[in-house]
Amino acid sequence: MRLSVILPVYNVGKWLGRCVASIRNQGLSSEDYEIVVVNDGSTDDSMAVLQAFRNEEEKNGSATAPWVIINQENKGLSAARNAGLKAAHGTYVWFVDSDDYLVPGVLRKLLEKAEESRLDVLCFGLQLVSENGDIMPYDIPDQSEGKVMRGEEFMLKVAMPPAAWAALYRRGYLQSKNLAFYEGLLHEDQEFTPRAYFLARRIAYVPVVAYNYVQREGSIMKSANPKKSTDMLIICQRLWDFAMEHTQIESTIRYFFVNRISFLFSQVLSNLCRCGIKEFPGDEKKLPYYPLSINKYLNKKEHYKYQLINSSVKLYLSLYSKFVKMDKPAKPGRQLRTHA
């Protein structure tokens, strides 16, 4: 079997049919792929929607790829993806969020590229879709020239968003590197994706728009939540530990990780302010990545912001909290949703 589409499901009855239909609308034979559904304790009509879809397929007598259905108590998106990965049979896996959907007819081309180039990871493009159906492009700066690269070189040449659904992964590669999602976290892709890209020995990008990333108002991604800050601090520490273990101290790729951590730490502080919290929960001076690195790879805005954070986290929180209510609504899609 060439591919397993891993589809975590939690209270997505409103969107699930559209997602499944888009997976079916790829022109693959039923022997090529399977859909691994992980019902993560849904309490709405999600599974009824899925069953109705399956019944309609049987009624029409259409040849369909196998279904693998896993039911578990609610454990979160990371645990659902991990359960799907364990149950998958395909050479490649694609983690698809069930409130998004795929661009028609792209999967055959992606699979052929991954197989022909013997890739560990194949990245591709996406587009943003508003709730009313408006489509907005999403630019991915790419200097790879379509070449197959090692992960550390790829990460410096292709500005991929840290979303697990933006790539096909060879299942054997994930297993060989013990790559799984850290369970219980919000923004879990921020921790998984850099590791998965870096460790790849054969990774490439194709400028094919394959994924419709739906922008939903009121989603967890767009709301303030103290748990976000707690979880992002865990991610910062785990990425720091990973970088220190796998990268040379003075290498360019080290700065990629260091600057990514600095960005996440600034998001921790911003989220605290939006939650009305004006004190950092702990001693920032004990964090191995603080003070934040000021280096030549930062843009001017980041340079000044991190200097202010380094001068005093308390001062930064105080100043930010005075202006947070004056912020204009963020443009759709500037920050990718990476969790359900």
C-alpha cells in the first residue's frame, strides 16, 4: 500500500464529509491508499456523518480504499495522530486535519515524486480558505530549485510553515527515528515538524498547492489561553535540547533553531498579555535560551523586540499589555493552525 491518510476526528461533523470527499477525489485506485480514522472521543455527530458517507459509497457500489477506524477516549490531537501512525500500513503517511480539505487530483503527482526520489519527506504548498469559501494564496519562499537535500540544508532554503499536514512522510523513516507527536500539547506541530525535517536525509519541496487550510473564527488557534504559554515553554525547552544534541554550536542551522525558540518565547509573552497575565510564570534567567540571541539572521523588527525582552521581561509584558487591546485583527492565515 502506497499511502495512509491519517485523519483525527473530534467534533468535526460540520466539516468531516467535505474532508473525506476531498480525499476520495484524488484519482487513486482503491489499492493505493487507506484512510485511518481516529475518533478521539467525539461527542457530536462526527461518526454518524462518516458512517453515512460509507453507506452512500456501498449503496453506489463504488470501489473504495480500505477504512481503518479507531475509537478512543479523548486524548488530544497528538495522541490521535500517534494512534493513527501505529495503525497505518502505507509506505507514506499524510496527517490531514478533518476540518480542512485537499485540492482535487494532486495526490497522485505527490506520491509519484516521493516514490521516484525515494524521499523521507515531501513538502508542498497550501492555500488559505475563509469560512465563506474565499481562497487566499500562501507564499512559501523557496530556494531549493526542486533539489533533494538533507534536512539541515532544506530548512535553510525553504521557509515551510511548521504544520505536520504540509508534507508526506515515509512511515519507515518516522519509525526509524522514533518521531512521534508529544502528547498533551497545544501547538504540537511546532515541536514535531522541525525535528522531522532536520533528521531527514532525503527531503524535497514541490510548488504544488495541495492543501486547503480553513480559517475558522473562534478556533483554539486564534484564542488566548494560559495553557498555550505553558505548552510553548515546553516546546522551547525540547527544541533547545534537540538543537544542542544534533547541531554544531556555531553552525547556521543552530541559529535556525535558536531563532525559532526566540520567536516562540515572544509568543509566550504575547499570549500571557492577552490572557491578562502580567507576570512571567518563573525565572526567565534560568532558561538556557535567555537572554534571547541577537544575531545577523534576525530582521529589524525581531532585533528590536528581542532586545527589549532581554532588557526586562517584566517591562516587555507591561508595555505590551498596554497596547494589546489596540491591536488590529490579524490578517487571516498569518499564523497557521497546527492543532484541532
